[in-house]
Amino acid sequence: MPARPVDRCQRPWNKGLLIGQKKPLEPKHVWSIRVRLEIARSRRDLAIFNLAIDSKLRACDLVKLRLDNIYSGTNVRRRATIVQKKTGRPVQFELTEQSRSSVEAWLPMLRATGSRYLFPSRLHASPHISTRQYARLVHRWVESIALEPAFYGTHSMRRTKAAQIYRKTGNLRAVQLLLGHTKLESTVRYLGIEVDDALNIAEQIEL
């Protein structure tokens, strides 16, 4: 039977849509998870969690962070730059005191592994944790504070700080730069901005 010809003009059903978009964490959620990780003395997980919030990186970029990405000499940098896997473009991010402290606490155990990656895998087949392992961690974190895991994922970590910046400033351009989006429209879709949000911003401006 001859193969069915491909209709190259047919629009994919999910083109331009964010299917199953995950919720960002609220500040109270971030605080609760952080406290639980600190009490449990989960130094690696606390470093991953804090860096995920600050960096706003995609999972594929976060798991591949190297020591030389965030260290300058013997100190953790206040700002770092990486090249995004998806776009091939550089993006900068800040490292707050929370992130710097947790990375420094994780460093002694990390050095024992001899890995150049910040979060090495325990499996010999991979030099760093996988995005699937990271997703399992996020699932565990949200479940630990009684959130519904189905509503959250690794993109929740990427969206959390970006959503707060937008809520407090309304500055889409700043969020676009921080997320490393090439188009402002992508940022609008990513944040799930509605007409009411746009009107609220407009109402604050008087000419």
C-alpha cells in the first residue's frame, strides 16, 4: 500500500500552544520547600532548588551547569552566563545569597567526586543528572508541601521568579531577557498573560 502523502501545509494541532503548562511556585511554596531541604540537610538538592529558582534555566541547561559556569577563582559569582541549548544564544542570570550559600555548602562533597559538573550523576553512563532525575526531584519537592504534583514540573521552577518579576514590575522586556526568549510574544505566552493583566498595567499609566 502506497504511503499516504504528507500535507506540508497542514497546521499541527498544538502549534503555538503550551500544552499542560505548569504553574509557577508562590513565594510561600519556595520558602516551605527551602526550609524542608535545609532541615533534611539535603545539600545537593538545596543547591539545585535555589539555582533553579534564580537561574530561570530550562531543565536541559540547569542539569549541565559546570563549576566554571558559576565560580570565579574560589568564589561563587554573583552573575553567570551560559549558552542555551535550545536557542544557541547566551543568557545571564543572578545568584542570590541563598544560591551562593547553598552551592558553597555543597562544594566539599562535590569536590570528592572530581566532577566538573555541578550536579554529577550517580550513574556511570552520564556525567551529570538527567532532566528526568531533575523532574523527579521537583515532583518530590512539591509533594512534600502537599501540592498536587500534576500541576507542577521543571518549568514551574523556570517560571517562578519570572512570574514574580512580572507581577511586581509589569516589565515584559526584562522578563524576556532573563528567560532568554528571542521574541516578546514567547514571553507573553509563557507567562500566561491575559487581557486583564494588560489592562491593569495600562491603568497605572497616566499621560
